[in-house]
Amino acid sequence: QKEVEQDPGPLSVPEGAIVSLNCTYSNSAFQYFMWYRQYSRKGPELLMYTYSSGNKEDGRFTAQVDKSSKYISLFIRDSQPSDSATYLCALNNAGNMLTFGGGTRLMVKP
Amino acid sequence: KAGVTQTPRYLIKTRGQQVTLSCSPISGHRSVSWYQQTPGQGLQFLFEYFSETQRNKGNFPGRFSGRQFSNSRSEMNVSTLELGDSALYLCASSPPGSYTEAFFGQGTRLTVV
């Protein structure tokens, strides 16, 4: 079993929909939680990060962490075709050794 | 501010050869990490360098090595290439004291034939 599990998708939604992306993890030592977006043939781009349970909002994006359930989520409001990409969760306990989920491919259709 | 720069962008090598990839971090970032991305295994941590010292190492064979120079630029080397080493190799740099901000380059696409 992998330390971080993420549904690979693809997830297809119409433009304007609310998107929910999720990861579960098994190691309770993880303290830092990040979401990355990766377009085809590009490197991952940091979207959001948090280090506590609860919600963090940034524009159309909301990151949610539930440490008791070992469950993290990224919500995208008013999704746009330009949001079509692979979304990766990344977790960290200390240092810069990130453990990634496998990524969820999102397609937002006009 | 310039981002993380990786060179070359694409490489084709033959089994048994060795290869060196280069990474220039964002100015002021002293931590440089390397990752391997494949369709089957996803993104996996290779190693991290900080102030010219390897600080963390992932679960990869000794054929994978790296180093960091005094200007924080980093190189990784893969010796005796195998077909399974074909992957996108990504470099990330992080600002001092941060465990949450890793900024990635575009990657080097290595194909081993």
C-alpha cells in the first residue's frame, strides 16, 4: 500500500462546476500538505500549502486537511477549461523530501 | 525572478551509458531536490542537497548520485543506464527554512534506448 493514495481519474466536469480532489495518507507523521498542478510536458506548479487541520482559501481554490482522518482535499470553484491538468497532492514531515500522490487528471469541458 | 532552470530539456541515451543533468535553483534558494517521474511510479524523491551536502536520500540504487556547488547549482548523475531509467527528472528548489514551498523546473526528459 502506498503512503499517499489519490484517485487517478480522469475526472471530467463541465465548465463552472465545483471540483473536489482528494488524497488519503497512512503516515501520521506528515505535517505539511501541498497541492500541485501539472500541465502536460511541464513541471509541477505549487498551488497551495497548509500545515494544520482546517480550511485554507486562495481565490477559487480551497485546501482542506483532516488530520484525524488522514484525508486532504482541494476544491476548485467555478472551474475553467484552463484548470484542465493533473493535480498532485504532496505531503512532508520535515525537510524537503516530498511524498506525492499519483495525481488526478482533471478535464473541464467548455 | 527567474525560476528553476533545468538543462538539457531532452536526452536520448543508450543502455550502459551515463548521463549528467543540471539544475539552477531560484536565486537565494539553497535547497535543491531531485525527483523522478514515471507513469507507473509517479513522482519519487531521489535526494536533496543543502549547502553542498546531501541532506536526504530516497530509495534509489547507488547508480543515482548528485552534487551541489557553492553557488547552489546542482547536478545529478546516472551511471550504467537501464531502460527503466527512462523518465522525467525534475529538480525543485526551496527557500531557506521552508518545508512547504518547493518550486519545480520544467524537467529533463531522459529516454534510454
